[in-house]
Amino acid sequence: MLDFTLSESQSKLRERARQFAITEALPAAWRYDEKDEIPLEILDRAFDAGIMNTDIPKKYGGLGYGLIEGALLTEEIAAACPGLATSIFDNSLGFEPLVLSDKEALKEKYLPRIARDNRRICFATSEPLMGSDVAGIMCRATKDGDGYVLNGTKYWITNGGVADYMTIFATVDPEKKHAGICAFIVEKEWDGVRTGLPIPKLGQRTSNTVGINLKNVRVPGENVLAEPGEGFVLAMRTFARTRPIIGAFAVGAARSAMEYALDYSKRRRAFGGKLSAYQATQFKLAEMYQKVETMRLLVWKAAWEADKGLDPTISASIAKFYATEAAVQVINDALQIFGGYGYTRMYPIEKLLRDTRLLPIYEGTSEVQRIIVAGYLLGSYTSIMPPLDEVPILIGGGDVLEEGKAGSKTAWRCPLCGYVHYGDEAPEECPYCFVGGRGFKKVWPK
Ligand SMILES: Cc1cc2nc3c(=O)[nH]c(=O)nc-3n(C[C@H](O)[C@H](O)[C@H](O)COP(=O)(O)OP(=O)(O)OC[C@H]3O[C@@H](n4cnc5c(N)ncnc54)[C@H](O)[C@@H]3O)c2cc1C
């Protein structure tokens, strides 16, 4: 049964996030963007307002919400500032592998601290020489007693400079690729952990992105999150749950740009009329709205699958690459409606464009999502229609396929151009593409 109605608690949650977005996030967004600094005070207030870490199970002191709720919240925060949304929801990316793991003692140790004590946790697969190809991790994990020693550098790590804990993916042997990947919960204060300067970025300047250097960092056995061979799958299962949320960032940012463009088009006059009176503007607005609605449906579907306990991998990839690319298009169109003013820093569009341009890149680029979806299509998708050479094509055959009718004949299909020949025997050769008749396949009667 399909139902898009939000429950009362979901509506309340969305309202709370909306209020937070308008009263807390929006006024701070440009100030921190200009400073190129993460607004930690706003993160703390998001924690207090109960719109952070929402998917930590109740058992560990969390709110126990699902991904649908995560998507609702994220859309609202991203509508005010996509960079801040990244900063807030990166915690969920950081602890998601822990929630998904079967390491009960680790969960009991860290999840309550995150849920109750406002501790931050980041997620690190990427490295200076590797991002898309997660199996290509080079950060080394060397067995040491019951634990491991880590050496290497992780790069592009959101919240890395402000996190208390780090979910670090490493390998026991780079040659082993997927089979060597393992994961650990590392504490920032441990010996050998260093974080680099914040990386200067085009957008999302209200999020903190750094490199993390690990030099002979000893991880005790109890902090092993995934043994060698289990880490890659854990990272992929994590992404399947976090990619819909990146899609929700896109929905929020695009929705804002559309609303700002709508407003502007009703104020600005050109050639004697308001921009909104011209069909060229109206069509742009209509397409922007169409995209926002489509993005949200895909995001909700992927989130719904995750909440139902289904594997959301494919829907998550589709939602991510559709929504994030569509958002860039919507915001670009909004900028066009604003004309020259859209290109200035006095209106909100340029920041939305800068912030949103990251979305088709992190947590798996658009190309990676296409690789995943294409792999599914070519590998395990089950077609509903019959194979091509079993499709009854009537061209030139008229009623001959109706059994029992006078003139009913055998039908033969050319394996190359698809021509259907009617007669007791296959033709000597295809009259269209000249393939020999021996290749013709009898397609009727079956
Ligand atoms: C601001 C920011 C925040 C980030 N936060 C985090 C974080 O918190 N944690 C973390 O681990 N990582 C993080 N990342 C890293 C991010 O996930 C990677 O940048 C991303 O996965 C792409 O990796 P890459 O930059 O190394 O690009 P590469 O993997 O080098 O790819 C470069 C280009 O080649 C394309 N490409 C690669 N392989 C193929 C292929 N087989 N076929 C077709 N095209 C291909 C890619 O799609 C891309 O367009 C962040 C990045 C940024 C910029």
C-alpha cells in the first residue's frame, strides 16, 4: 500500500527542523561561509534541539528515528545551508558503520556518548590518492597483539578537525583489495593522530574538511569495528543508508533556489512586465518544481526501503545521482532567472550553487552511482518483457500470427536486422541485410 502521508510525529519533527533552519541556520549561514568556518555553536544547538544523531537506536540513548525522518530533517536544514546540513548529518555517516556492525561492546561504549554527550564522530574511507575506488585504500593496519597499528593519511574528512572519534577504514594489505579492508573506531586524542588545516573549498565552507594523519596509532582489539574482509561491505552498507540523505540535501537546496527564483520573478520587471509573466520564466519554474518533487520521491523511496529492512543500495544510488545533478540544474536555472544579481554575493543563489556542486562528488560520485546501477542492470535485473527475438512483431505479417486463420504461416526472424519472414521455410537470405537464412529463428508458432 502506498501512502505519502506523514505521521503526526514526523510532521512535528519536520516543523522543528524547519524552525531551526529559519531561525538558527539561515542567519548564521553567510557569516560562517564568509569566515570559511564550521559553526560549532549551531551544531551544539542542533544537538540540543534534537535534530542531530536522530538514527541512533533508543537502546543506546538515541531517538531511534528512521531514514524517512532523517530525510525530512535534512531537507529543511539544507534548504537554509547545505554546508551546515553536511556538518550536522556527518555525525550519522560517522556512526552508521557502528550501528550496522555487530560489535555490541563498541556500540555500548560510543553510541551513548554521541547521543547524550554531544560527541562528534567522522567517517574516513578517502585518502589523498584514492576516493572512488574504496577497495584501493592504502592506509595500513598491521596486526599487533589483539589489536592493530595504523599508519597512513585519510583525506577530505568532513568534521575531521572537530570530531572526537573517527571511523577509520584501512587495509591489512593493499594487494588484497576488498579482502584486506578493515575498520576501526579511533579516538582523536590517541597518540599518533593528527589533523591537518581545514581544506579551502569552493563551497560548503560552513563544513570542516581536513586530512587525518595516523602514525603508529595503536588500536586496541575492542575498537576493531570490522575485521579484514568485512570493512568494504560495511562501508558499502553504510553508503546505501547515507546516500538517500545526500539526495535530501539536494532537495532542500533546490527547493530554496526555486522559491527564491519564484519570489524574484514576481518582483523584477523587464520589457514592461514582470519576469513571472513571461512563459520562458514560467516554464523554467515549472521544470524546477517538477525536479524538486521528483527528487523527493526518489529520496523517500530509498529511505522507505531502508526503513522497511530492504536493501536500499540501488534506490539510494538512483536517488543520489538524480537528485544531486537535478539540484545543480535547478539552482543554475534559478541563477539565470536572477540575471546579474544571481551572480552576486548579495543574493543567496551563488552560495547555494557553490554548496550544491559538491553533492554529485562526495559519498560516491555520480559516475560511481552510474557504475552501481549499470552493474545491477547488467547483472541481476530481471526483465519483464520477453527476449527481443520472442517479441511478436506484426510488420508485414498482418493477421498471420492469429492461429487458425486462413493463411496462417510460420514466422522466421532475422537475427541481425529483425526482419520477419512469413513462410513454411526460412528465406535463403535476408532481403534487408543479406544475412544467410540459416541464422533465421522460428518465432511463430512457438
Ligand atoms: C568537501 C568534501 C568532503 C568530503 N567528505 C568526506 C568524508 O567525510 N569522508 C570520506 O571518506 N571522504 C570524503 N570526501 C571524499 C569524496 O568522497 C571523494 O572526493 C569522492 O569519493 C571522489 O573521490 P576522488 O576525489 O578521489 O576522485 P577520483 O576517485 O580520483 O575520481 C576523479 C573523477 O574520475 C571519476 N572516476 C573515477 N573512477 C571512474 C570510473 N571507473 N569510471 C568513470 N569515472 C570514474 C570520478 O567519478 C571523478 O569524476 C569528501 C570530499 C569533499 C570534496
